[in-house]
Amino acid sequence: MTLLETLKGWWGRDAAHYVVHDLPATAVQPAGDTGAVCQAGMHYFRLWLAEMRLAQDQAWFTTRHPAVHALVRLRFGDADVELPRIVGPMTLPGLDQAHLGDVVHLDHPLTPLLPCSGGVVEVSAGLVALEGTRVLGQFVTAIEAVTQVLAQPPLSTALAAVGPVTRAVQTLFGAAAGRQHLGVHLAYAGDQGPRALHAGYVAVIRKDVTQIAAGDLSVQQGALRLRGAPLTGADYMLFRLERMAERDDWDSLTSIAAPFRDALTALSHGNAVVAEAHVRRAMLEAWTSPDLTRADRTRVSTEIKRTFQEARSLGLGLEQAPATLAGAMAGALPADVVGRHQPPSLEALLDLGE
């Protein structure tokens, strides 16, 4: 049984008819790009825990302890992967027995920035009630330390840790050390309507659907509201799916950024042969990187080439060229413009001319 199947089983077994509501743009202020579809090959996405509230309950932090989990299953590169994350009480700031009932604004990233590659994207996320012991707390701490690696870009270099982390979380959950107190499982596919992966907020509330009208819910400045007022007397979690047309972490993609920088350094030292070897490596890394969308593989590769050729034409001067991948990408054409054109062949890309 996979970890996703375990979580699905918890959700189906333990959840009553709780409120799970995908808030429309009309109920979100400011609306931003709520409802905007993540286009395969063009956009990136990231899952956040925007807000969480635990209602007053003496059992919290006495017989059970909260931990937030997230699991995203998607196509990454040429394989389907499951990306787990679990965050325990020690890293949920301000969340303890003394502050139950207070709204805790976490804005906690539950996944790294992921390229939308099409196919089916499954998301399982929620609040787990762990029946705590000292050993269990230490185990959760260890899992947090490892899963933190998965939240740092680039994801491709962290995939080796996914297997051990998944098995550790599977052991924890499979050992009946707790239960899913409040959670949601969603599946997205295609590019039409509510089934498409899209930006926006999903509220999960531990209340029967007959007790809260979904139409009365809204999000104001990133916080959940019921008829315009804070929602009280119920455990709830507010998830946000962020859509991005462009990465904001170019220099963290070291397999691309490092050889690009080395190419410019060699160029500035007058070593054209070494410079061309490094820049070709950078272009090949970008061309095949699973961390990039299909459009960005072309866009980054061609921008690396253009920047290199421009630096070379300016007299082998590093000071005349952007010294980082982020600097080079600052002047790149938007992804939607590049996506409308036929990408160059690999042979043409690697031809640096004179």
C-alpha cells in the first residue's frame, strides 16, 4: 500500500461529511489569480497552509498532538512521484495548549515549487492527531529534519531522499499512532473547470455540511471568514495553491547556474574552449531539467546561449554580462511568448557560432 492509499483510507474512514470548499474568486479579497488554471508545460505551482485554527479542546496537547501532513502525487520528469511532508508540533509556531482557539497565521509551504507537467495531480493534506509519546515526538522531529530537504529547491537533487522519507511516514501512520483529524484529498486533471489544477484557496472545516453554508465562507487578506467574521468554535485549515508563470529561485538550480557561472568566469579569463564546454553543459542541464516546465527548458537554454554570445562579443568581459542565472533570466522573454514558437533543435542550440 502506498502512502497516498493510506491517507485516502484515513480520510474515508474518519471523516464525516465535513465542509470542503474551493472558494471562488468572488469570495476572495483580493482575488488575485484565484481560479486561474495551471497550464501544463507553462506554469509552476506550490501548496501552502495559509491558516489553521484549533478549537478549544482539552485533548489537544494532553492525549494527542497536532501534525500537518501534505502529500502530492504528480508526474515529475519521466516518473510519477509522491512528495511527502509532515510538520509536527515543534515547528508550528505559537500552537500550544495556551493558544488553542487563537488563529495562527502560518503561511507554511507544504511543497516546493513544482512544474505543472499535465496528467493527474493528487493532493492529500490535513491535520493528523498523533497519540503522543516521547518516542513519537522524537520520531516526528527526525522526520521533520529529513522532509525539510524536500522543501528546498531543486527538487531533482532531493529525490533520493523521497523513498526513505515516504517509508518513515508510512511506518508512522501505519502503526496506528494517530488518525486523520481533519483532511482533504483532491485530484486534478485536464484544463477545464473545477477539475483543472488552479490557483486559489480550499477550506477544510471540522463541521457537518449541514451546519455551515459554503456560500457564507470567504477569504479576506488570506484569512478565512464566515459571513465576514472570523470562524470560531471549529477546527479548520485553509490551504492555498499558488500558481506562478516564472520561478523566483533561479540561482538555487545549481546544476544549471553553476556551469553557467563557470562559463562566464572562463570567458573573462580568455579561455574560450573551457567557457564553451561549461556553457554547453549549462544548456544541456536546462534542456533536460525536470525542475523546469517544458517552456522554460527552451527559454532558459536559449537565454543562457544569448547571454554567453553577447558577453563573448563584448570582448570576453565578465563585467559586461549578468554573473548569475537570475541576472540572465531577468531579461528573458515571458514563458507564454516562448511557448508559442517552435523550440530549436538540440544541434542548433549547442552551435555557439564564432
